Amino acid sequence: MENTIKRKVNRVGLVGQIVTIILIVLMSVACFACLSGGITLAALPKDAATIGVKGEMDIHVGKSLIGKWMYKIPDDPTELNAKLGVNGTEYNDITMEKTDSGLTLYASSERSEFRLTRLATAAFSGFVYCAALLVVFVFLKRLCDAFRSCETPFADDVIRRMTIFAWVLMGCAVLSSIAEAVGNAMIRRSIDLSFSLNPANMNTGLEVSFSFAPILIALLVLFLTVIFRYGAQLQKESDETL
């Protein structure tokens, strides 16, 4: 019975070793890609790649909706001293034009410009995020190594590595959340034009949102270490009795 349990624990450790090795390789490649990309972008001249965007929009209102007020609309195109906000984009240049089928409003936004070099910060944030995951997987592999070679799951080495893994996981969860927030802020500022074509209206604030799943897993692992320590103590007392 004892040998059967030992073989199952060792088998779980072996599977964990294989999976974590694959994850470590993938995260290493991701770290290299983010770091090299960040260095490349940071080394570019500021005017190496600049993208300018200007949005346009038209709104048509039919005669059936305007009704008797149609005659009050001037025949010549008229510029309106007004602003129109749609989906976070502010349109300043608005022209009203009377047509045979009704009324048409033409609007355009101010030109928005961003540089590719701003993405360097996002790339470095991605490197920190991937590096945090890499550290987690390294310590997880060490825990799997202990399970792979242990005589009992209540061994001191297993409990020690499990405790270290829990604290590393908790710390990396906080670090990766901050890195993700910085990266998302820079991407919103540099690329995602759906927020606004006007830089003054862009959401560039740093919004840090922690993922509680890794923290809960870390607390669960810490709770398991308490149970394992208790099991180790019971096993030690049983061995002394025998």
C-alpha cells in the first residue's frame, strides 16, 4: 500500500516536471521576445514611425423626421459652432448641408498622432510579466522535483519547497498585475484608437487590477503546507512508536 502511494506521488511529480519544463521554455522565449522587442523599439529614433489618424463621420436625417421645419434649414452648407462626442471621440468641425432627401451633418475630429517608440515601455512591461511567470514555473518545477524523488509526500523537503512556492506565487501575482497595468496603459495611449482619436480624451491613467486567483491558490498551498506538516508529525510519531 505504501509503495503504491509512493509510486503515484512520484508519477505526479514526473508529469509536473514535464509540464513545467515546457512552460519554462515557452516563458523563456516570451521573455527574450519582449526584451529584444523593447530594446529595438527604444533604440529607434523618435520620428522613425509616426502614425496620424483623423476621423470623419456623417449623420443623415430624412425629411419625414424633420417635417415642417425643413424650410428653415439654409440652402447653403453651414458650419456649426458646436462639438459632438461619439464613443469617446470628439468631433469639432461640423457642417450642416441641406439635401433633397433631408439634412446631412458632416463632422471630423482633430488629427491624432502617436509614435511607435512609445510601445517600448509596453514591451518591457511584457518582459516583467513573463519573467514573473517564469519564476513561478521554476519554483513549481522544484516542487515537482521534490515530489518526483520523495519517499513520502510529508518529507521536509517537499513541505519547504511548497512553502517557498506559495510565497513566490503571491509576490509574482502582485508584480505581474502592476506590469500588466503599465503595459495596458501604454498600449491604450499608443495604439487603441477606439478610446479616442483625440489625445486629450484618451484614457491614459494607470489602472491596477489584481487577479485574486493566484493569491487564492497561494493561500491554498500555504494551508496545505500546514496539513502536510501535521501529517509529517503524525508519521514521525508513528515511526517512533514502531
